[in-house]
Amino acid sequence: MTPRLLRPGGRDTRPSPTAFDRRLIAPMVLGSVLNPVNSSMIAVALVPIGAAFGAPPAETAWLVSALYLATALGQPVAGRLVDMYGPRRLYLIGTALVGVAGLAGALAPSLGVLIAARVLLGFGTSAAYPAAMRLTRDESARTGRDSPAGVLATLAVANQTVAAIGPALGGLLIGAGGWHLVFTVNVPLAAACLALGARRLPRTPPAAGPRGVDLPGMALFAVTLVSLMTFLMRPQAGRWYLPLVCAVAACTFAVRERRVPDPFVDVRVLAGNLPLLATYLRQLLGYTTAYAFLYGFPQWLEQGRGLGSSAAGLVLLPLSGAALAASALTGRREAVRTKLVVGSLLQMTGCAALLLLGSGTPLWLLLVVGAVMGVPQGLIGLATQNALYRQADPQRIGSAAGLLRTFSYLGALASSVATAAFYPHHADTAGLHGLALFMLAGSALLLATTLPDRSLARLTPRKA
């Protein structure tokens, strides 16, 4: 039985006992988009930031990797804490950190400080999405009804749309006042989240049962990810020890999590949930391609095609429109398998089209390629989120949602590694074609993992 939700303040503002409390939607959506907006705006800011600090693409790529590495670590940690202590507290702490990070980035005197601000942004934006998924599950338990598809669709549509319009927004901000505004905009966004969260999010009692925080498990998880990604960012024979550290930490993590009573990640349950593991893999594959395009294409537009930052952002507007249309038109129907198949096929089509581009490609073709790549952004995110909601343990929905985001950020990290590899000094056309082949292979793997999985067609709403 779910405890009664206590609203802040003294007024009786209890929601309907049979309907989703729609006052929660605004803080849920606004908080959850903080990460995708910061992920995508930076795509058109990399070149002017590199010019400002005299840094090549291989160094500015750390602005991408730093945020995603921090978020990949922070999402499951925040999700576990949300499951233990309730969503409101973690939401408010996380959004406050976003405001601090935005101010630090705007005032950064060097690239190193800017990277540190992105790390803080990664940790700060880690709490809102697991909190939103926890709130959705709690509302389902409170009302005794399956949460409406429209609520999950609203969350997914907002995240996909913001990720898609981020480059255009970043371009407009840079044109208005320079790359510093890409960081400054977090201050009013964080303030709005704090105001909405403090006013509307319910106070919930901590979860019953063991409440110890598995700090050793979290530390081993962090060592595994950091050592792996540090090696991938610059794979060299002299850094052979990093894969070894990763393997040892991963094995130790798996053994330890099987033995502790309240693990950070319940690997026993996770290992027995093969459909959920497949969903995580698809999230990794789909987002590797999506983010490789999001980061690689704008850099080529600026350096290989000769467009300015604002113009490059505007060229990606069809990406935004297509993602929004796909999400809005299909959001209320789960159709997980169909969305994954169509999304992977369209990703493959868009990647193949990139092989046709060159320095003299007409503008209309660039717009078409962006539109084609936008539709999968709207479909794949919806599909994996709905699959996770049906497949995960309801009592660990925050942790499961955090891990889903972790796999999307691992995809983003993989994309940044690929971007740095194909653009070592300059985002030229040859590098774009190499990146396109990498993306095409990932999209083909996504299709190959989806077509044989008949369990996706049997996913149905379940009672809380």
C-alpha cells in the first residue's frame, strides 16, 4: 500500500483519487529536459569555444564526454536514492546544482574550468528523470490504474524535442551573446525548477526496509566506467592498464552486488531480466548513432561546409521538427517493436545519405538529411522508455530509469570518442564519411537486435 502523499504547505490540495495528478507534469518535464538541452546546445558551441581557448576538436570533445561521464555515473546513483528517499529531495538538490554549474561555466576563465562546470552539470541533471519515473509509478500505485500513455509520452516527447532543438537554441544564444549564454541559460531554468518543485512535488516517506547506501558498490561502478571511457578517449598501447582496471572493477562489482542485502544495482534481478537488458543495449545503440550525428554533423557544417554557428543551428531545425512530429503522432501508442524497427531503418537511411555529402552540397539536401535523422530520435526514445516501464521492477523504477539514461549517455560517450577519432584536427568531409559508416554499423546492429525479439510485441499495460 502506497503511503499518502503529503503536500507542502497547509492547504488541502489532494489530487483526485482516480486520476493522475497533472500538477506534477510541469516540474517533471522541466527538470528532465535540463540534461538533453545541455547535451545538445553544446554541439554548436564546440567550435567557438575551441577558438576562444585555442583548443582543437580532440580537446573540446571533453566538454561532451565530461557531462556524459558524470551523468552516466550520476543517473543510477540518483535513481537509487530516489527509490530510497523519495523524488522531491533529490529533485531539488539536483536542480540547485544545475544553477551553480551554469554560473560557473559562464564565468569560466579556461577550458579546464569549463570542463569542470560540465561535470557538475552532469551530476546536477541526474536526479530529475529518475524522479519523474518514480512519480509516475507512484501515481499509478496511488490511483490503482496504469499511468496513462500520455504521461510517459509527454515526458519522452519533451526530452526528444529539447534534444533536437538544442542546437538551434544554442546557435541563437551564441549569435545573441556568445558561447557563454549556453551556460548562463541554466540559471533561470534551475530557478524555475526549484520554484515548481518546492511548490508541487509531494513529500513522501522514505521507503521501508534497508536504507544503507551502497557506497562501495557505487565506487566500483564509477571506477569501471571512468577507466573504460578514459581508455576509449585515447586508446594507446601505453595505457594498457586501463582496460585491466575496468575488468577487475567490473568483476568485483558484480560479485559484491550479489552478496550485499541492499545493493546499488541488484545484478541478480537484472541478470534474470533479459528483456530489460536488451532494452539497455538498444538504448546504447540508438543513442550512439543519434549523438554521433548531433555532434558530428554540426561541426562538419561549420568547418567542412563553411557555415557559421547560428546557420548550422538553423540547418538542424528540420531535425527538431521531424522529432517533434514523430513523437507527437506516435506517443499515445506504445508499439515498441514497430517504433524500433522503423527508427533503425530510418537511421540507416540517414547515415547512408551522409556519404553523399560534400563541401558543395546544396542546402536543401542538408535540410532533408536532418529531417530523416530526426524521426528516429522521436521513435527510439519513446520505444525504450515504454519498454523499460513495462519490464522493470516497480520498486526499483528510479534505479532502472537511471540505468536507462546511463546507457544513452554511454552511447553519447561512444559518439564523442568516434567524433574525436574521425575529426582529429578538422571536421572535414572525409571524417564525416568515416563517421557515417560508424553510425551505419550501429544502426544495423539495432535492427538486428530488434527483429528477432517477439517479446516486444507482447508488452502490455500492467497493474501497479
